[in-house]
Amino acid sequence: MKDIKELDLKGLEGIFTKWGEHPFRARQVFSWIYKKGALDFGEMSDLPSDLRGKLKENFCILSSKLVKKVKSSDGTEKLLLELKDGNFIEAVIIPTEKRITGCISTQAGCKFACSFCASGVLGFKRNLSSQEIIEEVLYLKNNSQGRKLTHLVFMGIGEPLDNYDNVIKAIRIINSPATFNIGARRITISTSGVVPVFKKLSEEGLQVELSVSLHAADDKARSSLMPINRIYPLKDLISACREYINQTNRQITFEYILIKDVNSGLQNALKLSKILRGLNCKVNLIPSNAVKELGIQPPAKPEILSFRDYLEKAGINTTLRRPRGEDIEAACGQLRLKHEKK
């Protein structure tokens, strides 16, 4: 059976026309799936019963299954999904008073092997299809306890720019008024710095937010944390970021995970302020989650605050992300890692 999420609205209208059905039925189907969260064609009560039967014979809505759900005391909720081939991915619901953010994966496993991230511990398996990415959003929507999913971040397992075509296709569908209608400016792509793809992304005409995982401000330190830096060193990465900003006229966010005894001293803050000087950017400081498999710990709070204050005094727009989901090990890949190691 074909996955119905492969189709945009026009594509489904075309199929209905061939079937001798009114094209407006496609909009009804989309409304049931993407607005109401229906996961079974039988639920679509305003469709003729014979059409529901035909849809069931020819299409599926879901190919994965929810195998585990854990909820933090702060409301953060992590979903472990099993794909049809037995691989596992994670999606996370992050609620605040004013918004519900969904964090989604783009690959099963990760080939980039960042030393602070559990996503790549078990290696890279494969890219997710656009339908599987959209399926994550369906699960997040249906587990958001009636609140609307307002923001989406491609910050889960995998490197989004290494699965470029499927990610962009999924974003265009997610952004469509006929589906989830999540505004492009409320969608963030996070990358470890796949430099050659930056230009391609800048030409898409999508007003998505771009977030670059930096985590160190000199090549030696960054290469030890992020092997991708050996291929695309900081000079090339910052140059690509500058070109992206000039091309899109949009600000870039640099993510910086603070790891105790690794990159959290004031000398690191000084180096960071120097390489970002003059860029239209902001820095998002993230105290690391403790990951025992990787032997990392967050710095003490005074050290975190000193790092932030130094950047702000240097004129760098800086935010400090409040840790979420620590009691459920919500860092990328931790739930998957624990499940697969059993």
C-alpha cells in the first residue's frame, strides 16, 4: 500500500478525479489526517463509506508505531517510535505556557559521531523518508493533550542537511495551510555544519530558522567534539554562515553546549566572541545533559552564568536555554540507546 503522506493536496485530488470522486474530498481527507489527527480512514465520517473502503485498500496513514512514551516532571514528553524496518527514532514534545515545540528526528542513527551526543553511539542506519518525518509530527500532534503544536525543530536524531531532499519536502508539506500550517519562521533546521548545502538552502525561498551547532571556537577543540570540523573547519563554516546571512537577510543561531572541563571557561567565551564578531547572529547556550555513556557533565551554574555574561558584554546576543527533561534522559538519542541496549 502507498503511504498517503507521499501526496500533496493536488496529488490526492488527481487520484480522486481518476476514481470518479469529487476533488474536494481530498481536502476533507487532509483535514481529518493533519487537522483532526485521524489515523484510520474509518474515522472519516463525512466521506462516503465506499470511498473510505477504497482508501483503506490503497493507502496507509501510519507505517511506524509508538513503543514507549516517557514524561518529565517539567512536562517534556519523549516518544520512542519503531519504524517498519525495526529501527528506532525519537520525537519530543516541549511545552511552555505560550507554545508547544516538537523536536523531530531526520535519520535513524547518525554518522557524524559528535562526542557529546548519544544519537550516533549505535552508528548510522539510514535516512528517514519525508513521510516518516511527517509521521513524527502526527504523533506529536496527537500526544500534545489538545494543545496546538506551534513550533518545530529538526534537532532530534540525525543530521537534517545530510538528508536534505526529504527534509525540505517534509517542511513544505508541514508548512502547507492544507496540513499542519506551521509557519516557516516557526520551523528550525539544526545542522552540525554541512557547509556545501548552505547555499542550496539559502536558495529555497523558505523563511525557516537556521541553527548551527558550534560548541567550540577553535579548530582543535571543535574537531575533538565534532569530527565534521576536520572536513569543514571553522573558517569555512563561518564564511558559509556569513554568505547565508547575506543571501537570506536572516539571523543565524549558534548552538553552544556547555560541557564541564571541556569548553565552558572564559577563555572559550573570548574565542567565541571573536569569531562571531560582526555576524547577524545569536548564541544559544545549552548546559549539557549528563550522559553517562559519554562521560559528560554540565558545568556548575556560576560558570554557566559567567560565560553568558562575558558574551553579552562583548555585544553578542545570547540566550541561556533552560534544561528540559533531565529526569527522563531527554538528550538526543538517550531513550533509543537505552531501549536498543537492552
